[in-house]
Amino acid sequence: MRIDFPGGYVRPWLPSDVSALARLADNRAIWRNLRDAFPNPYAKKDARAWVRAVTRQIPCQHFAIVLEGGALAGGIGIIPGSDVHAGTAEIGYWLGEPFWGRGIMTAVLAAFTGFAFKEFRLRRLSAYVLEWNPASMRVLEKCGYAAEGILRKSALKDGTVADEILYARVV
């Protein structure tokens, strides 16, 4: 399975990604915008555990972002809803800091969104963005996601209580 975007592609994680994943993900600036399940510091053992866990998922829900030339750049994935939230999913993504500011994530999210709606038969994709991450908000907006509201004081990250902005795209 491969999802092409201008400049690269998205594919399932591979055991050979462990070293590059540990190198890229061991970055406080990335961790600060993600859930605490994403470790900081991020060691090789964390990368091995992640790759082992996601390669067992059926169907695959978490994917590696790879640039032309083969460089690992980050990750993207969904968490499907259940019960009354069946047919929906939360989307999440991250990009290694050396790749920030180049439009890569916008291209990835645009391609992946179409794939996710079709492959997982979704009617809604949502994303939660911490208030201090305007770059992620811009990426979502460029890809057709709309800000639906502010979840006031809904997150505790790095000792700071923060608002989250809820974004969604529906079919």
C-alpha cells in the first residue's frame, strides 16, 4: 500500500524505519504538540515498540511519511471511532523538524485524507490542535478542515493547561 503525494509517499511502517524514527522523533518541539503517549525523550526502544505495535494492526492505521529519495520524514495515522462514533476517526500527524516549513505536511494530509475517507468508509475526520500550534491549524485549513470550536482548558501538556481547537472535515 502506497499513497503518493508531490515529493514523496506514505506507506506502512517497517522494521527498517526504527533508527530514523528514533532520530527524528527524539525532539521536544515535536513532542510538545502531540499526546503524551508519544515519548520524550524518544529512544530506539520506543521506536521498536511503536513499529512492532503498528505493524500488527489490521487494517493498518498508522503510516510513515517518506520523501523522494527514501528519507523518513514523519508519521500520520487515524484512530477510528466506535459505537455511536463509528464512521468517524481522529487524524494525527507529525513531521521531523528538518522538514518543517516546506509544505510537505499539507501535501501529505491532502493525499491521506482522501485515502482515509475511502479506505475506512468514513464520514468525518477530526483533529485536536493545541492552542500554540498555528502551523498545524494552517495545514488543516489548507486541506479543507474547518475549525468547529475551542475546547477550553481541555489539555494538560508539559505542565501547562491549554485550549484545544477542534478541526473536522466531513464527506
